[in-house]
Amino acid sequence: MNIGVPRYLIVGMAGLFSAYHLVLATYTLDIPRHTTPIFVAMGLYAAATIISLLPWGPVRMPIWMAAFNFAIVIAITLLVANELDFGRPGGTGYASWYVAASGTLMTITSTRGRHTFAWLGIGFLVVHTVVGVGAVGPAGIFSLGIVGSASWVAVSHVLSTALAKASKDAQRFALAEREATDWQAAQEAHVHERQFRLGQTSAMALTMLRQIQESGGNLTDEQRRECAYLESAIRDEIRGRKLLNDAVRDEVMSARRRGATVTLLDEGGIDDLSDDELERVLNRLALAIHETNADKVIARTVPEGSDVAVTVVGLRSVADGESVALGQDSLEDDEVDLWLEIPRVPVTP
């Protein structure tokens, strides 16, 4: 729980306030019948307060500590109250310091998140005053200051609950802000990617589009083939992404013009490569496409975590004439002409 106030300042103020009750107990030592129980009660109260105000550990009080504080309230109440004459003229005065001390200890307990034990302590004070102190009775709830102690615990309960809720809300808002920032960054990245791809596509297709416009759509067979190649190249820019550099584009186009089918699939496996490493991988891919005579070439990135960056497979069709005539074309009629795994880092001999 972060309430914007240094913890040592809060602990120091609570310590001074708690010490004040010990001063009152010392000042009124002539009122109790015997002083030994009073000194024992003072020692127990001081020990419980020190333990509760230790400036380290979690803010929420351990349950054993809260139970210990509740037991201390019972102990100091019985020790001090049994030595006081509540029927004496003028009352007990500050000799009933145990009530305020118990209220302070229970307020600390409530502030540190153990509200149940705090209210149990206040409840014990009420029951002891009403039932155990016959000379005072129910009026002692007001005359001994139990109402004030209960009020402090109530205020602590409300404030600590509100601050805990505010802290959780702040954490949720911070998480929502981070998610919104991530979403905005992703959207901006998508927009940038789309703009880049559109610009690249426009540059690639502009010449052909002008030819189509000038010819009114009446294209020669050669121009139609170039349109098909251009469509495949645009598809590469979308699906191939980082698998493309100028060398790869040239070799892919050359392979398609000789009749090969080339498929490039970038699934994000090489996004972590540096520019130099990526250029090395792509140049090796371009060389592999250049050297193979396969009818089908498939290049695919490998997920991160593998030593391989890109796998390249080249297939050569060996289907007989009957199968071709029937339109049967499957992997069973192909043989592997190229199998290459391009490593992420250069392999030293």
C-alpha cells in the first residue's frame, strides 16, 4: 500500500503517540494498589508496540502478530484494571491509560490490515468495562474513553480500506494504460507496415498499370505473363516480408520466368536477427535459388530458438505423361532436388 507518505514518518508518529501512554502510566503510579502489575503491563505494551511498528517486512501485519496484539490488550486490561479503584472520588484519571493504549495498539493493527483482530480488541474492552468493572458499568464506555478508541479504529479501518482500494485501482489503471500503449504501438506498427507495403506495391506495379492504361487493357501474351509475375512478386512482399532483399527478388523472378513455382513464407522466425546476419542469410537464400533447377522452391523461416534461420526445399517433378495428362500432381510425383538449412550464425569450419 503506497499512501504517498514515507513509512518511517508514520512509524515515528505512531511510536511517539504510543510512548505518551507509557508516560501517563508512569505519572499515575501512585494511584494503583500495586505497581508491579503496572510495570508488567507497560513492558508488554511497549514490546507489542515495538514489534508492530518495526519499519521492515510487509505492510500487512502477519496473523500471529495481530493475535499477539489482541492477547496483549487482554493482558494489560486485566493487569491494570484489577489494581484500580473505579469507585474512588474523582475517578481513576489517567491511571486508566490501558484503554487509550489498547485503542492505539488496535489502531495500529487495523492500519496494517488486520481489522478483525482490532475490533475484537475493542469488543473485549467494552465487555470488560460493562461486565467486569461493576463500579463503572455501561457508562464507563464513555467515561474511560472506549468510544474514542473505537472511533480511532473505525477511522483506521475506513482509511486503510479506501487506500487499499485506491491502490488496486491505480494498479488496474496502470495496467490498462500499458495495454493501451501497447495496442497503440501495435496499431502504429500495422499502419506503418501497410503504408510501406502499399508504397512498395505501387512502385512495383506503377509501370505495368500505365501500360494497361495506355493499351486499354489489350495486353500481349508477354505482358500478361509479366502481370502474373508481378502479382507473385507482390504476394511475396506480403508473405515473405524479411525473406526478401534485392538479390532474393531477382533470383525469385528469374526462377519464375524459367517456369518454377517459388513460395516464400516468413512467420517471424528471423525478426531477431541483426541487419548483417539477416543479409548473410538472404544472400545464401538467393544463391540457393540461383543454383537449383527445381520446379518448386519453398523457403520458410524457422521459429526462434532454433539454430536454423531458414529452410529451403526444392522439388523436381518426375510425373509420367499419363499422370500429367490426367492432371495428377502431388508430392508423391516429386523428388527432392534441394534441401538446405541456413543457420542463424555462420558455421565455422
